[in-house]
Amino acid sequence: MEYQIPLFQLNFGEEEIQAVTETIRSKWISTGPKCEELEQLFVEMMQVKHAVSVSNCTDALHLACLTCGLQPGDEVLCPSLTFAASVNCVRYVGATPVFCDIVGPGHINIDPEDIKRKITAKTKAIVVVHMAGFPAMMDEIMTIAREYHLKVIEDACHGPLSEYKGKKLGTIGDVATFSFFSNKNISTGEGGMLITNSDEVAEKARLLRSHGMTTMSYQRAKGHATAYDIVELGYNFRMDDIRASIGCVQMRKLQEDLEKRIRVRNKYVNELAEVKGVVVPFADNKEFVSNYIMPIVLVDSTKEKRDRVRDAIHQAGIQTSNHYPAIHKFSIYKDYGALLPQTEYVADNEITLPMYAALTDEQIEFIVRIVDRAIHG
Ligand SMILES: *Cc1c(COP(=O)(O)O)cnc(C)c1O
């Protein structure tokens, strides 16, 4: 069935089509000048020293773990209320994820208190996810990281241009990752970016992104290099110039798109204030944020009730989602035996409402009316 109001709407226009056409006409379609342009846009807009384009965020997270030197025997603290890739990456390098709880329905990011409780002699890093683009408690997390000499990987997929105390998300920890999957704030179909202020991390990420090879095809094609050596066991995690050219257009639209999302978010928060039995996570956050998604959490609810409420909303032609099913409950992670009461409650009672720049006030009023009726019958 076609939903009358989808969860997300792609912000694509003639500009993206034009950009792809130009790249194809240029006859250079793999990693080249467009990837470089996109990286440069990230460096400028995120106010960060280095940006390395990659094929997707999962690969960026894998590179983040490699460049942080994580290896078998190391423990990495991470949330369970996130997409599986934020945790799987730890296992790609043979390290062990240790799940931490979130603060609660009002703040659905990793809890610094639980981070402290779960630190052992083997702990080497923390993966932080900024849910919906709202910052995790970075001051507390960075203080812990400094005290215990832990690396901090920010999975900032939800938060391009989001801020925490004036700093862009992704520039606070050691290394950060972004996704350009089709439903993200910046869409290229598939794609991702790794950013860092560390020269060493950036250099290693560039090397490992392309087979551990000392020169790139583009440099050789342009006569800047004639040979290469393989100096590390690398991968093919490269982005191509076709996608990068879409990414450049999307980056230039981003600020305006996010400003519109802020209007949508404010309208939602005002309307939802009238609905009993609903918590809006991060309701009092006043910083500039990306509003990647619009999560709400039902109070005094159960998974069964939440699922009935979602069904009723779908019946009215409105698409919803759930961010996220708890990772520690998935088949491949359940034997880790994690107990995370706040994560479990939110995973079972969260509903993600439609969020995109083009949502009108009338549509938001309609959605909230339907949500109210679905909860209270
Ligand atoms: C989308 C997403 C990813 C994965 O990104 P891909 O580009 O699809 O690999 C990882 N972490 C979070 C939090 C995400 O939302």
C-alpha cells in the first residue's frame, strides 16, 4: 500500500540529475575530483581537518575501528539502541562489543554512568551514536575517555551539522562517520564519510580505503604517478564520482533542509505537548540539530500496545518506523547476555513519525491527531 504520508521524502531535484549528467560527460566516474570536492565541503562545513569519502558508513565504521587500533581481546563500549552497523564494526576487527544502556525515554543516547560501570582493564574505546541527530552527553563521555585513555568513535550518521555546545557532532571524539544511504539527511543511494582531526587517522583511513595502495588510479591517469606499492592489507571502500557529485549538491542544500526540519520538529513538539502518555526524546534541546528522524516514546506501555498503536496509525495512511529494535536482543548478540532495561523499554515502546522538510503544518496536526486517537482509542 502507498502511504498518504511516508516516513521520509527524498530531497532530490533537477540539480542532482544535472550533477550526475555532468560527471558522466566528464568521463571520470570512479574516485576522483568529485569525491575530493565532497571531502572539501565536509572539511569546511564540519570545521574539521580531514574528510575521507567511502562507499558507506558501515565501511567508515570499520575504518574507524582499524584506525583506532582496535584488535582481538579489546572491549568496546557501545549502545544497543542503534543500527547494527555501529556494533558489527567492532567485531570486524575481532574486538568485543560491550553493550551500555541509554539514559531513558527523555534522552535515548548512551548513558555515561553505565559507561563507567562497564569499563574493565580491556576497554579500549567507546562508540557513541547521536540518536536522531541529538548529541550524546559528550562532556561526560570525553572526561571518562581521557581518564581511562579510551578512543571515542562518533557514529554521527544521524547528525550532519548538528551541534553540541557550538561544536559540530563528529568533531569531538577521535574519529566520526556519516552515511549517505537514501533515507539519511544527505542521500547518494549508498555512500559515507569518515572525518577526523588526526593526521595519522586520516592517512591510515585513505590507505586502507583503497587496498593499502600508495597511489590512486586518478593520480596515475593524470600523470601524477606511474606505479604503486601495497603497504597494508587494505580494502575497496571507495566512493565513486557519480555518487559524490550527488553528495555535493545535497551538502549545498543541507543547511536549508535542516532549517525546515527544525520548523517541522517545533510544530510536532507543540502539538504532542497536548497528547497524554507520550514522551518526546530531547524535548528541551535548544541547539541546532539535524532532526534525522522524529521519535516518540509511549509511557506506561508495552510492545503489544505500541504495535497496536502503530497499526492504527498505518490504517490512517501514515507510515511509521521503530528506531531501533535493541541489538542485544538479535540472534547473533543475545548470547552476550546484556541487561539494559532503559534500552529494552524504549526499543519496545518507541514510534518514529514521518520527518522531512516538506511536511506541512496541516499534515503534522493530522499525524498528531491520529497518534492521539491511536493511543487513547
Ligand atoms: C544508517 C546508519 C548506519 C549505516 O550506514 P550505511 O551507510 O548504510 O552503511 C550506521 N549507523 C547508524 C546510526 C545509521 O543510522
